[in-house]
Amino acid sequence: MIVVTGATGNIGRCLVDRLLADGAAVRALTRDPARAALPAGAETVRADLTGAQDLAPLLAGADALFLNLAAGGGEAVTALVDAAVAAGVRRIVLNSSMAVTDTAADDSNHIARMHADAERRVRDSGLEWTFVRGSNYSTNTLAWAPSIRASGVVREAHPGAQGSPVHEADLADVAAVALLDRSGAHLGQAYRVTGPEVLTVAQQVAEIGRATGRPTQVEQISEEAAAEAMAGPHLPLEAARELVRLFGAMVHAPSFPVSDAVERVTGRPGRTYAEWARDHAADFS
Ligand SMILES: NC(=O)c1ccc[n+]([C@@H]2O[C@H](COP(=O)([O-])OP(=O)(O)OC[C@H]3O[C@@H](n4cnc5c(N)ncnc54)[C@H](OP(=O)(O)O)[C@@H]3O)[C@@H](O)[C@H]2O)c1
């Protein structure tokens, strides 16, 4: 039995499908089973990982756990890892981030610190582990959907910023291989998972236009306007400013080199951003 946290999320849905297709028994966790629309083959279980719920029944009988911090980071990670140990779970595959570098820099920013801390808690558990350290997710660009639908225009401070966006299905495939592995080859591995190519923001926007068949373009705005548009309840304005400055640095070089981890782990090349845009054309139409 494999327990999947964040099962209705971007990675979670792909992972549940993939594990079921491979014949695994899956327990899919969600705060709202009635709305989850998860496949009937999965055991869908109500779980609020940041609440006061008893975690033991969620993990009873499980061999492996997919841990996504989007479903509960910080103390929720400690509670879930402790509950996994107590339940006799053998293996944890943690959805981590390429921001973790195993250097002192991991303490220098919020995203790296949060994921490095979770990695430490998983390592310290004594269970088998694999870390999936993803680069920028292609799903981040769903944030452009409202303005593309409304006007065909994306407003960004740095249209030339480069990245190697990774498809959620590739993250799920890497996680599935690690969860199902019987060879031991993936234990103790921290995989840096990127998309297969470097693309600028403008090139990504153009791919969306090709996928939808509607002209789509980028309009450059000031860093301050971009930060204000990005800030919200979960992202304070100062953190948004930091992010926009970071994107500015990516005009000269992507933050992360392209990795071949998807192909090494799954045996197939990573999905391109063009493929992602075709898979999500309806979101932008
Ligand atoms: N974005 C990036 O570029 C990037 C890069 C590297 C790493 N990451 C990591 O990837 C994570 C995002 O993964 P994703 O895109 O697959 O996530 P996602 O689509 O945001 O899915 C998260 C799922 O977690 C569930 N959830 C939320 N709060 C919960 C709670 N209190 N208890 C239980 N479940 C809860 C929600 O399901 P229900 O509503 O059904 O409960 C939701 O569907 C980030 O948090 C970060 O750690 C992101």
C-alpha cells in the first residue's frame, strides 16, 4: 500500500494514476473526498495534515509514503514522519526542491530552508528515502491563464528570464519509480528533476499560443508592478520583490542547468514545455 499526500494536486493526480496503472494499492489523501474526483481504484481517505487528526489510521498497513509539503509542511512533516515510523512504513519519497543545494546557502532563503528542513526530518527518521528535487514547475505558468484568456497578453518584468520548466507527470513518474523500486537503486538518492530544455518566459508564452491556436504575447512591466501583481495572502510583497529580482538574474542564465534525471530514472526523456502546453491548452482557452 502506498499513501499519497496531496493526491488531488498537480503531481498527486498523475502519481495516483501512474501507481494504479502499475498495479499498486494506493491510499489517496484529501481534505474533501466528496470533491476529490479521484479514481475508484484508489482508497480515498479524508485527511487534514495541518489539523489535529490522528495520523495513525492514514498510514496503517502502508509500505511507502509520498510526502508533498503542499499538503502540510513544517511541524506537519515531523508529525507525519513520526507516524510513518510508528506505523511500520518502510519508505518515504519526499517531493523536495532544487533550491536545496546541500550547502550553507540552504539557510539563506525560505524555499530552500523549508525543503532542506523536511529532507533532514526524513533522513533522521531512519526510513528508506528518495528526494525528488524539482526545478520550476510548468504548472506555475497556469498563473498566466486568466490574462491569456482575457487578452492574450502576459505581463512580466523579465520576458527573457530562462528556466527549464518541468511537467508534473515527469515529477510523478520519477516519484513512482522510487516508490515502487525493489532494486534499492533509488534509495538515498536526491534527484534534481528539470524539464528537458531551457526556455525563456517569452518562448513559454509563445508555446501556449501554439497550443491554443490563439496569438499570445508578453508585455514587459516594471519589477515593482510585477511584484505587486504577484503578492498576496501567501506571498508578502517583500518576498514577491525578491522573486522578481531572482527572475531578473535568470535573464543571463537559468538558475539550474538541465538535468537528465527523468530519463535516467524512468528510461524516457522528460516531457517538453510544448507538450505541457498542449496537455493544458484547455486551461488557457
Ligand atoms: N512550484 C514550483 O515550482 C515548485 C518547485 C519545487 C518544489 N515545489 C514543491 O511542490 C509543492 C507543490 O506540489 P503540487 O503542485 O503537486 O501541489 P498542489 O497542486 O498545490 O497540491 C497540493 C494538494 O495538497 C492538498 N492539501 C492542501 N492543504 C492540505 C492539508 N492541510 N492537509 C491535507 N492536504 C492538503 C490539496 O488537496 P485537497 O484540497 O484535496 O486536500 C492539494 O490538492 C510545493 O508546495 C513545493 O513544496 C514546487
